[in-house]
Amino acid sequence: MEPLTIEVRVHGAGIDAEQLTARTRNLQQLILAMDVEDAEDTARALRPEDDDALAVTVPPSVLNPLVSVVASWLSRQPEAVDVELDGRRLAGSVTRAQRDELVAAYLGDVVSG
């Protein structure tokens, strides 16, 4: 199966642009430590004003671990922060069931798309 490119976007209510960029870079470093092909700011090429978006390229087998890393990172952030994976938002403490549902939905979209 072809690698997947997933847009990962960090949001934060009441967090200034500098803090949001710092959180995005922190998450990017965690993602780059995984078996990903890329976790670059390529989403910014389409929208230069976006410092909070990454384009993460992963093999389908790494999608579940990616969601787990994002969920773990998210659990250590202030309540005002959430992460969007290709339009699907995660916030606060993300349960295993929510992670599994997200992975299944994403892979279902890829297979049917």
C-alpha cells in the first residue's frame, strides 16, 4: 500500500502564535523520531500563514503508532490545545477506542477513496 500523507494541525485557544509554533515543533520532533518518511512543513507551502500544520508521510502500518504518539503528546498539553489529523480533531485525554476509531475511519477513507 502507498504511503499516506496526513495533515497534522495544532490548535490552541488563548495561545499566542509563538507558543503554538513551539508546540507544533515539539510534536514534529516526536513524530520524526518514529518510522515516518517525512514530517515537514509542506502544508505551509499551500498556506504560508500556517505555522501550525505539518504534512506527515507514513506507511499505513505506522498510522496507529502515529495516532498514539499524537494522543500521548496531547495528554501532556494544556486543555486549550487540540490536534487535527486530516480534519478529525483530538482533544484532551484520548481513549484507546477513540484512537482505534480514528485509524479505522482514516484507513476506510483511504481504501474507499
